[in-house]
Amino acid sequence: MSSPQLPDITAGPAWKALAAHRTEIDPDLRSWFAADPRRAEDLTVEAGDLVADLSKNLITAETVGLLLDLAREAGVERRRDAMFAGEHINVTEDRAVLHTALRRPRDVEPRLTVDGQDVDADVHEVLAKVYDFADRVRSGEWTGVTGRPIETVVNIGIGGSDLGPVMVYEALKPLAQPGLTARFISNIDPTDAAETVADLDPETTLFIVASKTFGTLETLTNARVCRSWLLDGLREAGALVGEAEETAVAKHFVAVSTALDKVADFGIDPENAFGFWNWVGGRYSVDSAIGTSLAVVLGPDAFEEFLAGFHTMDEHFRAAPAKRNLPLLMGLLNVWYVNFFDAGSHAVLPYDQHLHRFPAYLQQLTMESNGKSVRWDGSQVTTQTGEIFWGEPGTNGQHAFYQLIHQGTRLIPADFIAFANPVHPTRDGETDVHEVFLANFFAQTKALAFGKTAEEVRAEGTEESVVPARVFSGDRPTTSLIAPALTPAVLGQLIALYEHVTFVQGTIWGIDSFDQWGVELGKQLAQEILPAVAGDREVLGDQDASTRGLISYYLEHRRR
Ligand code: F6P
């Protein structure tokens, strides 16, 4: 589908005004805070259960106004509404982008019909099927082929069919039903499957093969490897007699996919398959049937609460006024740093061990979405796009890479995320350990914003030659996100927040944030190269000198 030619946003008045503003302001958070006692209050925004303090960013009221002008000029609101309405804003694949429909409440009016499909009815039909299945596994009604209840659910998937489920499972693990755990296999490195199932009992293991396309090499290979492991294990235990293979696979394998015909070809009973639709992008799919492992292990109630959290943020993004619209503001801030401060990366630093996979999840969400050089009209982008997202939980990161954020030569905007209440309240004598933890969270953004001057260093009696090394420049921008606790609802809100932040950035840059053509070439070449790796001299000879040399090294050193 062709789309009208996009104007160059960097040639428009809003961009030019921002560029001029950037040369005029000399960020100085110390004096900005001193001059404006209301700064923190004015720049704190609430969205659902999340409170976001944006005041430690390198912005003034004028910056915010100019960024909002930019959003208006880029038509962010118009495109947002088009997305929610199911217009085909994924132009390179000519698809609607409707992950927001996955979390609409059952009876919301008016109903959403897109391309002739009653989206609400379909979403809730699948959810009901997933919940029914989850209840049966949880209650022990659904058993393995030998009649034993399921104890371990293994999700086999990769990318969006893995990162969401594993991140959410790790985040909400304390809610898992006692006696039921989840594991995840994603990598085609055979180590992943081998080590994940090594200590499992095939009789009590259920595999969920999660793949939107059901054509992904890694997932299908791992699914076959696990099917062999299952059947071999059952056979060894004497639990597989006669022609019971099919029954065993049916009891131990279910699938999640948009391609239900391919599920049947794999040998999984379509009765035990949960569908979704091509208008759900892989990295936007954790709240679809791709979350079946979560519904089983954490329970349908937790999953419902999780979906409600997403919806809360969707409604905020859709209805909150621009000045108080958190995804809009955070997306614009990211553009501000990437395009006007030359920031090449963005740190996400959760102060919650349960969010240890959140940065990895965000890497796919943001970088697969906005790592593009071409706009949705096919023309080249006109400015930098797609910063690198990265991070680790605090306080671990403090003892690893924070040095560079505090004193390095690069500007790295950072999002700090924390929760008022811990999952495991713990005391160390008189001290509440969560308070020590949070003190670090508060201290880091303070240090980054306000730094430490040479005078302050000297006042501590520091020897003059060491003073420069101990100075902190400050003015290193952060956003602090706080919520009462890491609940399913709050996690849904957080994910939806970043989905919409990604959308806002993509829209400003003119990017189709919903395709991912950039992953295709490598996949295609891997298929072409495979015969050479297996020893085919002719295919080896066709390779460039570097690739040929590397494969030859492998062929010389492999132990057979
Ligand atoms: O590698 C790209 C990608 O298509 C991701 O976007 C997607 O999440 C992942 O592969 C897995 O795809 P599938 O769910 O179809 O197996």
C-alpha cells in the first residue's frame, strides 16, 4: 500500500524552534530548581498508578511547549486515533495495529469492528479459551499422558513470543500457583533446550509452542527437540506403549499462533491451540494468547488484572490532555535527547529485582520498532532515529556501569523505576532493607541531576590534584517512575506506557514502528549458508572470503 509523501519534520517550524531553543538554553538543573519552587510539582505527571517525575530532565516550560508543538505538527494525536480505530498504519505490511484491542474490557461500547472482524468478540472468545485451559491445568483436571498433574510449563518461543512471557513471569513470580512453575526456551543454541529440560520430568511437563507465524526456525526446531525429549523420556519410564505417541503429544503440547493450519501440521491438536491475529505485532503480543503460560502459572485473575493495567494506560494515552499525557511527554523527551542532544542510548534502570528482564524486553519493543532508516512513505529518514535501550536492575548497575552515566562524556537519559512496597519485607537488625534500597534509587537521580562542584569537593578536604576526578557535572537527565507495588496491573501499565512512548517517537520520525524487515536478511542467509556449515564444499566456495574463512575454521575444529 502506498502512502502519501511525508513532509520533512526537521524542516518544519516546530523543529526549527526547538533547534533554536536548544542553542539558547544552557541546562542547569541546580539553578532551574532554585529559581522555580514549583518545578518538581509542575513536571510530575500521574498515569494510572504510576507517578512520573520529569523534573530532572533538561527541559523548561518552554521546552515542553515546543515539544508539544512538534507533536501537533507531526500529527501524533491523529495517528494515535487511527491506531486505536484499526486503520492500517502498518503500511509496509498493510495491517491494522491493534494491540490496544487485546485489553479492551469485555463489554466496552461502542464495539470495535475492523476490516469486517468483530475484534472485541474474537479477543474475548480466545481469552475465555485460554482461561478455561489455564483453570484445567491449575486444578489438575488437565493431566499429562500418565495422569499426573502438570508441574512445569515450558514456553517455547523467541523474540516477542518469549521476551514478554519471560519478563512478566519473572516480574510476577510470587503470584505463581504453588507447585507450578514456568520455564522458557528461546535460543536455537542447543544448550538452551538441553539445560532447560534437563531436570524436568516429562510426565509433569507441558510445552506451549508460541509463534505468531509458526514458521520461526528456532521455535520449530526447539519444539521438535522437546517433542523427542518428551517421547524418549516417557518411553524410558515405560509410560509410552503402543501407538500412544499422538496422545502423549496432545497431552503435553499446546500452541499459540496466528497460523493454526501450521499448528496442525506440526502434530498439535488444533483444539489445543490458541489463536491471535496479524494485527498484533510480535513485540506487542504478551497480552494476547502469547501470554498463555502466564495465565496458566499466574492464573486467569492475575492475567485479567494485567490486561486491565494496559487498558488504564491506553485510556490515559487516548484521553489525557497533552500537557499531562505521560507516554506523549516521555516519547517527546526521548526525541529531544536523541535529536537535540545527540544521545545515542537510553538507560532503563528498574529498582526491583523482579524486573531484571524488563530492559531486555524493552530492547525488542523499542529497537525492533524504531531501528529504521526509512520512513513509512519509503523515503529516507531525515534525522537520527532509534536510540539503544539498555539497563540492569539497581543497585547492581551502580557497581558496574553507572560510572559512565555519572562522569562519562556521553549524555545518557535514564528512566529509574521503583515501587514503594517490596515483595519481601526484610529487616537487617533495626534497618528496613527496602529503605536502604530506595535510598539508593533517590540518591542516584539526585547525584545525576545536581552533581558535585569542585568547591564542594574541596570543602571535603580533598587534595587539589584529585579534585577534577571527583567533580560530578550534574545535569544528567533522568525520569523517575514510582508506583505503590509491582502488581499485575502496574506491570500492564508500565508495558503499555513504553509501547506508546515508542509509538510517539516513531510518529515524530515518520517511522512504521510495526514492521521488522531488518531481521529478515540474516535469517535468509543462515538458511543459505547452512549446507556450507554442514560441509558442502560448493556452497562453501560461493561464500565471501571472510565468511568462507570462518566456516572453514569451524569445519577444521569441529569434533564429530
Ligand atoms: O525476529 C523477528 C521476529 O519476527 C519478531 O518480531 C518476533 O517477535 C519473533 O521473530 C518471533 O516470531 P514468531 O512469533 O512468528 O515465531
